[in-house]
Amino acid sequence: MAEKTIMLVCSAGMSTSLLVTKMQKAAEKKGIEAKIFATAAGDADNALASNDVDVLLLGPQVRFMLSQFQQKLEGKDIPVEVIDMRAYGMMDGDTVLAQAEKLMD
């Protein structure tokens, strides 16, 4: 599988940094080549413009922005979904990576 780019969006880009690290470890363990990064909601447009994103995951704290991102990404073939709240709270990189993989299939 070619490298996949997974973008996480949260309110400030800080809380998801730990989750990114855990997802990268989970990807390495599974032999998946993935570029995983987090950005603040306010900088998401710039991040989308400068990265070839395969999937976008929203932190539970910005779930209210889901329809906004769905509209922005309409016709771009980039799935967008809110990260499972429990997996996010537990910083469960394996589960969130699996959620991203499912969306990319």
C-alpha cells in the first residue's frame, strides 16, 4: 500500500499531538506507511491546500464542524468523520488508525 496521509483536526492542534504519536506507532507495528499529522481547526484549510490528504478525522471537540468539512471536501474523494470519542479519550492510536483505514477502503 502506498503511503497514506491522515489529517487530524482539533480545536488547537495540541490535544491530538499525542494521538498522532500513538497512531504512528500503531501504523509502524502493522507495517503501514502513513503520514499522520494534526492541525488546528483554524489552520485546516491551509493544511488541506498544502497536503495530499487521504482521510480527515475531526477531534470530538470540533464535531460541530463535520458538515462544514463535508461541504468543503465534496467531490474531492476525501472521507471525513469524527474520531470515536472513547478512542480519543483513551488516546487509542490502534482504534483511531483502524477507523481511518476503514474510511480509506
